[in-house]
Amino acid sequence: MSHISLTYHLIFSTHQRLPSIPIAHEREMYKFLFDFSTQRGVKIWRIGGMPDHIHILCDIPPKLSVADYVKLVKAETSKFMRTNPHFPYWDRWSEGYGAFSVDTESREDRINYIMSQKDHHGCRSFAEEYKDILQHYHIPTDRIDESL
């Protein structure tokens, strides 16, 4: 028997980082994303975000690559929002994404971080937040572009 514990913090933004996810209806999209993911064996720990980006903390089963999961999630949530009148300004997700591993000891901290998105974005932009995350993981920040 194999035993695997892989938790990922996924981050991706709307196309051109436009605020096209209305806060009043974000939970509809989160619910769709949650249901879609759990049907594929993905354990969702937390979903949150802002009108221009989303955070997902999840365990992806080994039979599904991170890249394939993100591609599926982006495609299916985009279809959902494109046909839902509560997302009138929806265009699409950006091309890129961030995927960061999270150890079990840090999982609760990351859940709280995602839950507090509205609070810390009162004074910080998505670009600033993402740059800080890249620095935390020792990833060069000169590679930040509009594809995320």
C-alpha cells in the first residue's frame, strides 16, 4: 500500500487581473470548484480569493498531475462562470499559475491565510502578495509577468 500526503497551495488570476469575480457571488464559483474537485478525488482544504485571483489549498491524488488538475479546474470553472449571469464580466483565467507545496505543520496557517484574503488585500495588491510568496519559496521575482 502506498501512503502519500501532498498538499498544494495553488494560485491563479483572472485574465489581465481584471476584477471579474464578484464578491457577492464568489461562493457559487467556490462551491462549483469544490464539487468538481472532490468528484475527482481532490481533497479541498480551503478556497478563497479576491475578484482578480483565487487560492486553493488541496491534496491532489498522485494519479492526477498538478498541471492537469489546474488545467481542468480553469476550464470547468471558466465554463461555469461564462454561462452564469452572476459573472457578467467574466472573460477567462490567466495562462499561468503558482503551485507551492505545504507541509502538514503549516497547513492550518495556510488555511487561515486564505481565509483572510479580504483583510490583507485592503492594503496589498495581488502582485505584492504573489511576489512575497515567490520570495518565501526562493523563486526569483523577476519572472513575474502578466501570464499569472
